[in-house]
Amino acid sequence: MDIEQEIKEQISSNPILLYMKGSPDSPQCGFSSKATQLLISCGKPFSFVDILSNPEVRANLPKVSNWPTFPQLFIDGDLVGGSDIMVEMHENGELQKLIDTIESET
């Protein structure tokens, strides 16, 4: 499987997926830290991919998503955006509504 196919598979198989620098426990940039804080505050489990330890994903995800920066949040296979969009959506309640539509798999 090529890397772009692998990325598409990750996106389609994880209801809430964050491509970020580092991990939720140890984010490696302020934007990734903010994004994980927002997702944690929404109260649903989410998956993540550390692009720093996956350089092929880091190099190819922008081609798949057509979005140049990180972090990148996908919900139900759709790109939501980066941390700035997440902050805006969190402030107006849209992020919580979107996440609440996801059926938890736990």
C-alpha cells in the first residue's frame, strides 16, 4: 500500500483523527497542544498520528487533504481544519456539535 492510500485508510477508519506534532500527552508545538486540549474538552476519544515520527505521512498528508499546515483534524473522514479553525468552532459550539454526532466505539 502506498503512503497516500495508507493515509486515506487512517482517515476513513478513525471517526476522530488528529494529525499532530507529538502526542496528546506530549505535544511538540503550541498548535498541536491547543488542538488536543480542545478535543479532550469535547469528551470523546480520538485517534492521532504523530507526523514527527512519521515523516512520510508529514510529507504526503498535505497532498491528500489539500491543506498545508499541521495539526489537521478529520471527523468522519472529512477535513475540519487546523487549530485556528478548531478554536473558532469550539468558541461558537460547532466543534462540540460535530463531535457529538460521532458514535463512540467504546
